[in-house]
Amino acid sequence: MFTKKITKQSYNKAEQKPIIRSSICTGEKVAGFKDLKTGHFTEVMAIKSNKDLDSFLEQYDIEVAEIKTEY
């Protein structure tokens, strides 16, 4: 009935890159950003379906080709 408006957010493209972190055992996926200097991963949201992934990409204005999957 009601749809949520997705608010655009930004991240530091010079210091962070978008990553999908996936578990080999369970297949659980988490979207977030990895710091290029320290390697620290900051979780943003759980990815349970393609709809969640699309929401993450739209929220941070990321192209599908930019995002990598890390195991």
C-alpha cells in the first residue's frame, strides 16, 4: 500500500569500495564498504533477495559493475 522513499546516501569513493560479503558455508550475504587503507569492512545491510541488492545499489548510487563479492 505504501512504499518507502529511498534516501540517497553517499560514501567516500576515494577511501572505500562497495563489497558484497558472502559466507561460503551458509550463503548469507551482507552489503557494505571496505576501507582501502585498513581493510576494515563496515556492514550496511543484509542481502536476502535481489530486491535488497537493488535497494542498496539505488541508495548509494552504485552501478552493478562496481560491486565485487568477497568470500
